[in-house]
Amino acid sequence: MEVQFFEFEAEFVRSLRCVPMIVRFKVDTCGLKLSLRAWNLFDDSVRGRLVVLPATTPTDTARYRDFVVAALEAVDQPVVNVDVEPLPAWMNRSAVPGPVARKARSLALDEPEPALWSRLNPLQRFALTKLTRGSNEHSRFLPALREFGLTV
């Protein structure tokens, strides 16, 4: 299985000092919250497994969730459940989510064209949506737009 890391993550992805988007995607999919503190308490083998373990089928997702829960318990961190949206906005290939459009406009950019948005894979759409939240995410939004071919 090929692991997808993004160029906008390059500064931290080799060391895995921050949670890569692929892990954030999987953790959201299985209904858990993973703090940076907990991530940094995991050893390299746990981090590596969180990157490569699949979470595409219901069975995979349940196994992934069990692994995350066990990893959190092993480092004495709380297990925080979050609601899993049945149809998150980023899954809609035909409409750019409001937060993504607003963030682009806040940077004096045109919002992504729906035709270009529809060509993105689910992880790319998830990443752009995630990058509209949180104070430290904003600096990666524009590089992600560029990487995904949504702006120059």
C-alpha cells in the first residue's frame, strides 16, 4: 500500500513530529480525536503503523479504531470520541465546502472551481477542509491549494 503524504507536510513528515493528514483522515473516519500531545507520546513504531494501517472498509476502520484506542491507553491518554459525519462536506465532489471557499476568498483568491474540486481525491478534499480550521493550519492552506492545482 502506498502512503500518501503531501508536499505541504514535507517539513515534518519525515520525522513524523506532527500528525500527517493521512492519519488525521483515518482517525476522523473511525470517530476519534488524536491530540498532538498523544501523538508525540507514541513511539516511532506506533506512529508508523498509524500511517500504514488501512481504514477503508468497515472492518479495517474498526481495527484501526481498536489500535488507536490501545495506543492511547498505553500512553495513558484519554480516548476522545467524536461524531462521524455520515456525509461530510468534503465528500461532495460537486460542491466546494463553504469553509474552503471562504478561506480562499480571505486570501484574495478565487474559490476553487467545482470542476477542479471534483478531480481531487477524498484525502485531498479532506485536507483542504481541515486546513481551514485551527490557528496553525492556515499557513498550509495556500501551499495545499497550489499542490493540488487549484491556484497558481
